[in-house]
Amino acid sequence: GIYGLGQALLQIPLGWLSDQVGRKPVIVGGLLLFALGSVVAAQADSLWGIVLGRALQGAGAIAATVMALVADLTSEEQRTKAMAVVGMSIGMSFAVALVLGPAVAAWGGLAAV
């Protein structure tokens, strides 16, 4: 969807930006943009509002920057393991969301999600 499109389009530019200005400002900015998108999507009263919120969330694409930070902070011997943990946590968050999202929606309706 639109979240993945935003991520796909901005991973490389944000990775490059983190090389120029540092990892922390890009990570903080991405997290703030993601949080803003979450609020927009949660408060939306139309499908287009949700789409806008998800687009903002995707625009906060920081996975490449986080991986670069992990590479910066770990020794070569530990780097593969550290990147695997980060990648696994990203994958697990999607898996948990796919399982819990429908369960929460069934329990409390779409407003609960």
C-alpha cells in the first residue's frame, strides 16, 4: 500500500541524508513523522485521511538508517548478529500486527485498532 510506497521511495534518500547530517537526527525525524502519521490515521474520519496518515508513516522510513547505525556501533564480529536482531524485530512487528490487528478489531471494532 501507500505505507510501503513511502518507505520504498525514501529509504535511500534518508540513508544518504543520515550520512550527511548524522544518524540520530534522521532517526528522530523519522520517528516523529511516523508518530504524526499515526495520529493522523487514528483521528481520520475518512478513507483518505487514513491513507494520508499511512503515507506519513511510510515517509518516516528509517530502517536503512537504523541498520547503518547498527553497523556504526558494532564490531565486525558482532555486526551480522546485531543486524539479524534488528531485522527480526522488524519482521516480528509486522507478524504480530497481522495477528493482533484483526483480533483487536473483532473485539473493539475498527476504532480500537
